[in-house]
Amino acid sequence: MSDVWFYHLQNASLAETLPKLVAKARAAGWRVAVRAASEERRDALDDLLWTYEEDGFLPHVTDADPDAAEEAVVIQAGEADLNAPDAVLLVDNAPLPPDLARYTRVILIFDGNDAEATAAARERWKAVKSAGHQASYWAQDEGGRWVKKG
């Protein structure tokens, strides 16, 4: 069984949230795949992880890099497990992996201000639960901290 965490963006943006989640996954010693729904979005996330802090960055490559299999963090537009990730972060309604049990953690990040994204996340929640996986729902409290709500 895999842990599938749903991050409901309402007060924070993806640009604020994604780097922190990738950094936490790396701190746990996990190999990470960030899956976007398009090459354009992949490239934007690539730029984000290089520039999200003035004095820091998260080392990574994209799936266009021929050495992606050797890297700890890969941002990709496809679904292949290029770097044998322990954690997969899904953005922009990227599809759930067919074999969720293969991962230590799957994190689905969705925009709570987008009705379509919220509806898709609800359907995925149902699918994850009916498949017998552990699902957790995370939202921000008034102070901006991420709190497990369910």
C-alpha cells in the first residue's frame, strides 16, 4: 500500500508549495519525480526549482536530460519512472500512476480555486480509497501551516 497525500492549494501557490515538498522528500532520502501535464509546464517547474529562492535551489533535471535515471529529482511530462522514484508529486492534473503501491508516497497537488481541479481530486480520492491505499488530505490553517485534515 502507498500513502497518497492530497494537497489542497487555497492560500499558497504551487510555486510556494512545490519546492518545500520536494525538499522534504529529499530530506527523507527519497528519489523524487515531479510529473506535470505538459512539456511547457515541466519547463516552467524546471525554472522554478532553480530560482525559487534567491540564495538556493533544488538540484534536479528534466526528463529531457539523457542522464535523468541517475538523478535524485526529475521533473517530467511523461509517466515513466526514469529515476526509480520513491515519491511522485503530481501537478496540473497529471495522471495517477497505475501502480500506486510501487511508491512510498504519492502527492497530488491541486488548486482549490479551480472547480475542475477540485472535482478531479475528489474522483481520485475515491479511486485511491477504493483501491485500498491510505489517503490523507492536507490544507493550510489560518497561519499558513500545512495541517492534515483527514
